[in-house]
Amino acid sequence: MRAMKIGFIGLGAMGFPMARHLAKEHDVTVWNRTGEKAERHAREHGTRLAKELADVAGNDVIITMLPTSKEVDEIVHALEGHLKPGTLWIDATSGDPNVSRETAKRLGAKGVEFVDAPVTGAVVGAENATLTIMMGGSAANVEKAKDVLRLNGKTLIHVGEVGAGHAIKVLTNSIMGATVWITSECLLLAKQLGIDMKTALEVTNAGSGRSNASENLLPMRLRDGKWPLVFKLAHHDKDIRIATSLAHQQHASTPMLALTSQLFTAALHELGDQADYIEVAKIVAKMNGVEW
Ligand code: NDP
């Protein structure tokens, strides 16, 4: 595949390593709100530093990796007058499908194609280029996006039309959120019943309660007492709230989703913007008047 000119916007926990992998085959220009991160990226990974946001507009492909669709929308507004027809805009943010459909229409009027391509696999997946990437858009646009994003992920799935990638992303994260919460509750109860954490996890992971939460996410926190920040609770809360809004839109009955959303929002208020999502387990303990 020919090397392309790619503009990458948003060098956060995920975007920074993703842009690094793309630079192995492409001519990548980076922009970040906090300019030092982009300077460091250019220095360390041979990418081109965008002096201003508009420098990103002339590329064949523009990728956004931002907190929410709101920030993506602001960037689209800011670049609208500078974009060239034929550009492909890939939004890797875990966004809102309703907003992404509007964005796609606005960009379409400028001759710019749009694919929503949120990812799963955490920072370690971005670092190792093993992300799973779920895409929404026309078959032709998704094929173009795949050609680029194969440098970031192992599993690339075309989910449906524009917005479908964002929709399945928030649903799958909601499944994870509910699983983390119920697993924490039951492991805490096991502890209160006098079963040690190592044994409780061993049995859970050899049995029917096994999940990514019990196998990978909770052991290091509950057994080893390590609570790293890998995915902001604020981002996870946003994903579950989008899922809840989609349920309302469909007039769907989703009580478990509603409860999960309420619990995560309460946990966010309690733990603050910089907490990791697995710290909701601390709230589970607090609700029981104990600590892990
Ligand atoms: P971070 O908070 O680490 O990074 C956010 C990025 O967005 C930073 O580059 C930040 O710039 C930029 N940004 C924030 N606000 C604005 C703004 N108003 N205008 C322009 N740029 C802005 O987030 P992550 O990288 O963790 O997450 C990015 C997306 O990926 C989210 O949608 C998240 O839900 C999703 N995601 C995250 C995963 C994870 O494990 N972390 C896993 C899968 C998906 P600055 O440096 O200036 O703050």
C-alpha cells in the first residue's frame, strides 16, 4: 500500500501510541491541544509537528482520538473551511452515534468521507498494536480505513453504516462495566465470608463467573493492591451514558443498563475525573463500610 499523508489529532493515552505505529508506514502529522505532547511525539517518533490545527487539514486521512464526540465536533468546526474533497476522516474516539451521523453529513457536504472507528483493547493494546477496531461507514470507506488502521489493530470489523461502530463500542463497554461491578460485589462478599481473595479468584476463574474483569482487571487491584490509571472512569461513564441514551431512543427496556449507568455516575462523582474505571470497586467496598 502506498504511504499516505495522515493527520492525527489527540495524543492522549491511546492516541500517542496509535500515531506512533502509523508513522512506521505513513507520513504522519500530529496535533495535540497541549502542544508539548505533539512536540515530544515528533521528536521521538519522526512524525511531523503541526504548527497549528489547520496544518492537519490537507492530509489524505485525518484521525481523531479525543474524549467525546463534543471535542470531535469542535475540531470539525475548526477545520471545516480548510478541508479538501476526497479526504477520509476516521474518528477513533468512543463517540455518540447520533453525533457521528451528523458529523458525517456535514463533512459529506465538503466531499470528505467519514468512518467511525472506536477501539477496544486498552492502552496496552494501543502500545502493542493489538486493538480490536469496530467500524461504521460505507463498505468502500471502511476498506480504506482498514488499510490504515491495520497498523493499530489485529481485529478490524465492519459493523454497519456510520454510527454503528460507536454504537457497539458503548454497548460492549457497558457489558464490561456491569461485569466489573457485580464481580466486585461478589468477591467482596466472598472476602466477608472468610474466603481469601486468591482462592475466590482462583475458583471464579476456573468456573462460570469467569470474565475479563475476574481474570485480568480485578486481580491486580484486589489481590495485589495495585490501582493503575489505564482508562478514565470519566470516559467509561460517558460510554455507558451514551448506551443509556440509545436505549431511550429505541424505547428499549434495559434496567440493568440504567442501574449500571447510575452506579458509574455516582462513582465518578465520588472518585473524581482522574480516577481509573476499576476504582468503582472501591465504591463497592465503601457501600459496605469496608476497604479492600
Ligand atoms: P486521554 O484523556 O488520555 O486523552 C484525551 C486526548 O484528547 C488528549 O490528547 C487531550 O489533549 C485531547 N483533548 C481533550 N479535550 C480536548 C479539547 N477540548 N480539544 C482538543 N483536544 C482535547 O484519553 P484516552 O486516550 O484514554 O481516550 C481517548 C478516547 O479513546 C476516549 O473516547 C476513550 O473513551 C477511548 N478509549 C480509551 C481507552 C483507554 O484504555 N484509555 C480504551 C478504548 C477507548 P491534552 O493532551 O491537551 O489533554
